[in-house]
Amino acid sequence: QVQLVESGGGVVQPGGSLRLSCAASGRFLSINVMAWYRQTPGKKREVVARISSVGSSEYEDSVEGRFTISIDSAKNTVYLQMNSLTPEDTAVYYCYAMTSNFVNYWGQGTQVTVSS
């Protein structure tokens, strides 16, 4: 069982920055992939960025160049640095992890609001 605890959400003005963190704890051998998803009311949850345990990363087109995902494998923690935020980035952001035995886990979500 894996618990994912997110932090770092909040309210920021357009053009501002936020850094999300997600720490994994519990009983597991290793984590293969960690990612950040986001969801707005009435819409499907979408992947924002994902990273493997060896640091290979991918981004959704709208955040490419603005967001950076990183991982501290020793701490089982993933980060999402979000810069140049726009109101369209407003959403609940969810942390995701897939363990080495291909089990998926989700965090509880953290609200990010971009508004002037």
C-alpha cells in the first residue's frame, strides 16, 4: 500500500509560480513512474507531466516550457514547478504513482487557483 501526500497548492496571480510536492510512503518495493494530473469540474482528469524513476519526463503540450517535473527517487518524492501560470491552469492537481508491480495510486488532490 502506498500513500501519496501532496502539498504546495494555493492561489496565485497570473504569471506567478507555484511548486507542488508529493511524497510517497508505505510498503512498496519501488516506484516506476510518478506523475501529476489535473481536473476541472465537468472535465476528464488529464495528465500534466510524468517522470520515470530514472528521470525521463514528458509534458502535456500546454505546459511544455512552463512546468518542470522532477523526482527525488531516494525520498520517493515528485515535484512540479509551475511558472508563468494562467487562469487556464486552475484545477485540482493530483499526484499519481505506479509501483514496480504495476499498481496505481492517487493522492487526495490539491487546489491550484490562478486569479487576479
